[in-house]
Amino acid sequence: MLINGQVGQSISIRDRGLLYGDGVFRTLRAQRGIALHQNLHLQKIQQDCAKLGIHCPALSHLEHELAGLLVQHPNAIIKLIITRGIAQRGYAASADGEPTHLWDVSELPVYPAQNYTLGIALRICELRLSQQPRLAGIKHLNRLENVLAANEPHAAKFAEGLLLDAQGNVIEAIRSNVFIVQSGVLLTPDLTQCGVAGVQRDRVIAYAAQHAMPLQIRTISLAEVLAADEVFLVNSVLGLWSVRECGNRHWHDFAMAQKLAALFEQERGL
């Protein structure tokens, strides 16, 4: 782990990231010494910092540190965390506070091959996401809703969980973004009230535009998901997973997902 550019394993107990979840993060997948979509991830974390008013280290500085990590860890999951830094007691942030930035490295996970070939079982989470437009789209450190959802009863029996908001709108999965296919149209939930806008979600949206694929970003109900022709999830670590079952619905045709899978399979070395 690197902490402000130095090898270490600890931060101050007064760091606002620890005290309040006052910070942001992004997770990159490294393969053969390349951090996939590095520029997109760094742009996202810069944007997230700006939305929260956190000073983000210079892009060139982050790129230099990441390059060093890739030499040592060519195949790994690399997480960049930026907090508002050390603070005095109280919620109000100091105007002259210095941010803390950390790089954490972990091994590449190994997922069952059938997740990519046969699809996954997706459960509907009991927890409902709260709405806060000022935090919508940001990958901030306060992920307690995701933690609670991931630890619900029977969660271990499913590869992922579908998260809805208090109004019953589908927002995302616990660790991935959601797409559905409806009569040849690709749809993904509107994230202006809550949820995380992931890099892979942006890539699918861009791919659809480049290939003249009809796409809508709008409110999506659970009923629409269960009636969809296809459902699939995307994430920078796992890639793309089609959903084979959710609730009482089962899917066998993953035609649209297979078209998009080339975006992810080549990067995963499949």
C-alpha cells in the first residue's frame, strides 16, 4: 500500500475518510502491466473530488505512482482512495486541509467460468437506496448501504444483488451497473438521484452511440427488469455478466450481451 506516495499500512485516526467516509475511490484492473482504462478512472476520481470539494492530487503525480505499482504488480486489482485528509473534531472541514491519497493492491479475483457463459443468479435486495442528488454518481467512501445489502440473509447464494431506491426504481447492483434490453433497445437506470456511475457503464453507453444502438437512460421499474429480453451487469473488475435468473424470471438468450462482451473478454484474456 502507498500512502501519500510512501509505502505504509496505516493512516491517522483523525483522517476524515476514516471518521466520516469523507472521500472517494476508484478500482482499476491491471493486466500484464497495464491498468485498463486508466485515463477514464483517473478522470472519474478527479470529477468526484471536484463534486465534493476535495483537492485531488495532480494527474501526473497519480500516473507516476501508478506506473511504479504496475511494475511491481502487473496483474492485480489496484484501488485509489482520496480522502479530505486529517481534520480537527467536527464535521466542518478545514480550509487548509491536505488530502490523503492511498493506493491499495490486491490479487485478481477468480470468478466461476459459468458466470460468463451461462449467466448469474441475481437476487433482489431488501435494502432500499436513499436519494441524495448531490452524491449521485459519485463513488464516495460511505458505502454502508452496499455493505448492508451484501450481508443480507442468503446473499452468499447469489453472485450479485439488485438495488432499488425507496420509490421502487432499479438503480444498480451492489458492485456493478445494470443494463436491460427491451425490444432491441438498450436501457440503463438514471443515476441523478443516487447510485454510482461506473467507468464500464460509460463505456457501454459510448459503444452504443458509436454503433448506432438505440439506448435510453431513464427510470426503470423492477417490473421492467423482470419483463426485459435481457439483463446484464458491468463492472471494471468482473467485466460483463449476463443475468440468467432473477425472482421468478429466467433468461436463456444473451444476444445483446454477447455483442458487447467483446469489449470485456479481450481485456480479461479470454
